Amino acid sequence: MLMNRRSFGSSVAMASGLALAGPALAQFRVEISGVGATQVPIAVARFRDEDRTTQVLSAIVRADLERAGVFRGIDTTALIDEAGQPQMSEWRSKGADALVGGSVTRLADGRFDVRFKLWDVVKGKDLGGQSNAVAPTDLRLAAHHIADFVYEKLTGERGVFSTRIAYVTRSGTRYALRVADADGEGGQVALNSPEPIISPAWSPNGQELAYVSFEAQKAVVYAQEVASGKRRVIANFRGSNSAPAWSPDGQSLVATLSREGGSQIFVMGRNGENPRRVTSSPSIDTEATFSPDGRTLYFVSDRSGGPQIYRVPVAGGAVERVSFTGDYNISPALSPDGRYMAYISRQSGAFKLYVAELSKGATPQAITDTRDDESPSFAPNGRLIIYATRSGGRDVLMTTTLDGKIKAKLVSTTADVREPMWGPYDR
């Protein structure tokens, strides 16, 4: 059984038909909105000879940094490469605190030498740079790595622009599970189906995706290698098998099984071996996820009358209620440091993304102004959340800062998109 924003305990949908590493049809238009409380003004100049490639690297870097919420782009048409010495006074007069410049040179073997440098304009200081030879197909990834470098140098925290996301698309009567860059581009198809696909979940090392498929005319949990497409059955027990999630060490999974009657939480080995029941109630228990330390499971149950979020030790024991605001709270997601929980709450008929700080018992805060939010997932640095919602009559993906002040809408040009899951650091 699967619980989502529209129906508590609704049946999982059937999926069938496997396709591996095909080109994704759903590319995205990214729209960034909002103003953060503190943003570093940064200028990303045009890279020398980037117009001779298929990707405008400076534009990708600029969009990545603005989407993060801690940078404000300074408009510029200037061209600066990594070998030059920019006039800092000129850039200070433009309001820039930091500056990025670089170059793209085609090599004899067909690869591109991508170079860049970052400057602290205020201090007039060279903050370093890098040089990497990449295949033409990896130019976007190279730009994401540049944005990661800049983000880490200026914030002290690791960037997430070179990570990946998984999501499900619907185009007409066709569904697909896709893997793409964090901005929605560069996607590939992992699973193709004429029926809905649900519940993608990344392994901690980013090498596998677990998901639910109904191609055997019943709900079965699979795990699939992202690179090769090879997959294996994780849970094919009597009844329904749904809502998989990996443990932090990747050695086990949690899933909702009805093998013993009702929908309850089970933990099993990474290949589905030795399933052990964790919850025992006459209610629907589902959507379990591990805490970052692997000791606790957060899950959703209607044992109090309506769906609420609870937690229980992985080893079993007393169940503790976590959510109290509102009468309908689902889809818990924990930040990588365990400090925050994102979830979906129904308030006055609207399904909104909420964020709660777990340790301080602070009042949960709604951070969206949409009405059909679902499936929140934290970026691996814990600074952004990706989720699905409806906007302009379409199912779209959104990213948001934890305070909700900076949002980026990822609008697919060809398909409705939902059920996003942000992958770990793996590239």
C-alpha cells in the first residue's frame, strides 16, 4: 500500500517494461524566484571560446549558484579567462564581491580543456581554480563542478550541483523513471512503462535505485544499477510490497509489506533477505525512512485516526509521535545532519511543504505558496529541498531553500513530472 497526498492507503500503480540508459525526453526550463536575506553578489563572466561548444558554461554556473539561494548574479557581458588579471576596482564598482572567469579549448583528441579561476573582488585575492579535460558530453557536468568549487570556496560547505536526481515522468499514457543532473538536464531513462511507476529511492553510494514495479501484476520492489541497468528483486512477498528506502550504510532497506496482513514496516537485507517486522498495529504504517545515524525509522501511520508522522527504533520498541500540527501529515524526509524534517501537511484543503527543526521542538513552518506539494527530498548538503507540485496546470519539480525564500521551478517541456528524489554525492 502507498500513501500519498491525495489518498491515504491507495493501491500502488502497475508498471512494466524496462529500458536502460536511453535519452530522456523531458528536458527542463528553470525559473528562479525570490530574494534571500543574505546573498553574495557574484559575477560569472563569459568563458573564452565557450561559444564554440554546445554548452554555455558560464550560464550554467550562474544558474546553479543563483538556485542555491546564497548568491546573487551580477549581470555582465564581459569575457574574462583564467589567465588574465581582472581590474578589481572595476568589478567592485559593479557591486561584485566575487568573480569567475575561464576558458574552453578544444584538444586534438576531441575533448575540451575547461579552465576557470575564482577571485575575491573585495580583497583582490585569487581564490584558485582548476583545469580539467572532458568529453563533449561532459561539458554540462564540468560546469556543475565549477559551481561546486565556487560554492565551497565561498561558503565552506560542499556544493550539490554535480549530483543527480531521480524522478518519474508522465507523457500521455507513458511513464518513465529518469535520472538527470540536479537541474533536470542530461537525463537518461532507467525504466519505461505504460503504467505508473512509484517510489524511487537512491542507494547511499548513488549506484542503485530502488523502486516499485507492478509488471508481475502485483507490487514488487526492485533495485537497479544505474550504470548498467541490471536489476534484482528485493521484495516479492505475498500481498503488497511498497515504499522502499535504504539504510545509511546501504546494507539494508525498509519497506511497507502486507505479507502478514495489513500494511506494516519491515527491515530486510539489501537483497531482501531476512525481513524483520518493526511495527505491529492494526493501522496502515508506511513511508518509512531511516534517520541519518541509521538507528531510527520515521514513518507515517493512521493509528491516531488520521495520517501522522511517528518514529521508532530500528531494533523495535516504543513508537513516538512526531507531528502534531494539522490532522494530515505525510512523506517525512530527514536532512543529512538529522536536524530538520521536511514533510507534507494538509492545511485548509491545501497540501503544503513544511519544515520542522526536530531538536528544538520549534513550530513547523510552511515554506511554499502552492497547494499540491508532494515528495520532498533533501539535497546531500541539506541546504535545498526538491519536491513536486502543480503549477499552471502541470506537474512540475521545485527546489527551495529551507526558509522558502529562494525557489527554482523545473518545468518539463514535454511531460508531467513527480516523485523526485535527490541523489547522494557520487560524481
